[in-house]
Amino acid sequence: MNYISYINSVISDEVSKREKIVLFGQNISAGSCISGFTRGLKPGERSMIINTPNVENTQTGVGFGLMLGGVSSVFFVKQLDFMLLGMDHIVNTYNLIRKDVPKASFTIMPVVVDSGYEGPQSSCNHLSDFCSISHVDGFTITNKHDADYLLKNEMFRPGFRIISISQRLFKTNIIEFDKEAEAMEGGRMYKYLSGNDALVVCFNFSLPQGLDLCNSLQKKKIDCSLISINTLLPFAWDKVLEVAGKTNRKVIILDDSKSANVSSMALRCSLLENGCVDKMLYLKREFSEEWFIPNPDSFVINHDHVINYLF
């Protein structure tokens, strides 16, 4: 099953179990249903599905209002950049009410447009910035395992968060692992592979690149541990530091975000400050004028460079 179909199937199952919820967004039950993201959603009794126009500031305010009124809701957004219009509520309204203990949930689920061909105003792979501006819980979905966890445990958890998906991954096969992942920090990161020669840490939506790199290194008889960070805010890195110390003190950090403000940098600093690495590669997108014209926008890792530098 491909990435978007699997995510849709999990969302459909979860909303079908819920009563008295509101699902809203532009054409979420009409037309392409955001390329299949929201197709066929059927929530339980006393629930509503609302197809809205593009009025993101109002929609975000409505979501917070519903949460305060004890009604859980999900706001599905076609493109992350649309949420620029809702930032007043994400910052000011949320800061006003965040000290309260909510009985309901409000989740914004945007599509991060990271395919590169959508135009300069749309290719907004900057979810870290949206989360950091008001310290909002934010999560990315990269594979079958984290899709299950985040959609079943976070989507309707009381309170506010942003859970995002990658447009680039829509038509790719959903990534599955043979072994059960090791959850760390309450589902904010997962260890998918265990190896003693190096540690690969993936941020944002870079898990496919990280897995591909691990497979390439495996062919060279280099066994890697693989950790994917699902949250956008820095947190305690103790578990990652511990794994780094057990993997020959060699670390590769991958981050395909376009944000300048990223938690991968916080991990890099923590590794260095705690003396946990002998060699480290930090591979992140560098600012380019090409971001503002249609282009493949690929995050390409040179495997030979990694091998030559670290080994």
C-alpha cells in the first residue's frame, strides 16, 4: 500500500470510532479529497464533516473554540503554507489558553509541499518554524509504524498539536520494518535498526534517505543503528547520546527541512558538548535560490562521501 492510502486508512478507522467530532478543511469530502488524504471519512454519531473555503485564520480560531467548548476536531490543510494565515491564532490564541487543561483535542494536519514543482509560494518545508514560534507540539509521519502511533495516540489526545505528512511520499510505498521499532521519549522518536559501527539519525521526512544509506552501508559490511525523530521541537537527547556511544562514536545526522531553526542542530550541539562522537556528518539542506523556482527539490545523500569520511 502506498503512503497516502495507508495514512487515509488509519485516519478513517480512528474517526469512525469517535462521536461528537468535527472534521473540516477545503474539499475534504469532495473532489480529490486532498489527493486521497481525506477520502471516505465517516465519523460516528453527532459528528460533522465541513467542506470550507480557504479562510485559514477563521478555521484555526474555530478549532480552538471547539476545543474550549469540549468538542474535538481535526483541520485538514492542503498545503502547509496556507497555515501562515492562521499564525495569529497559533501564537496568540494558543498562548492565552494553553495553561488550561482541555477536555477535547484540536489537531491541524497539513501537507508539507516538498516535491519542488508547486511554485515558490507553496514549497514550504518549514514545519519546524511553525512549531517553534509558539512551542507547539509538531510531528511528522514517515512510515507505517509512526503513522499508527501518531494517528492512534496523538490525533485525538486532549490539547493542540500539528501532525504533518509529506507530499513527496504520497505515491511511494509505505515503509515497513521487519522488527518492531523501539519507542523512545513517549513516541517522539523510534529506533528502527541496531548496529555497532555507526548511528544514522533522521529528522523531518528524511527517513527514506536514512534507510537507503543504511542499506548501502550494510553492503560494505558496515552495520548501523537507525533512529528517526518524529517531533519538531528539541527535547532530552539522552537516549540518542547513549546509542551514539555504543555505535563506534560515529554519527550521521540527516535533515531535509528548509528551516534554519531545527532540532537537528540542537542534537548536533549536544553530541559535541557531551563528547559522544569522534566523527560526525551533519547533512542538511543549504539555502539555495533554486528553492524559488520549480525544481526536483531532492534531498540527495552521497553515500560514497559518507563512507570515505567516516570509515
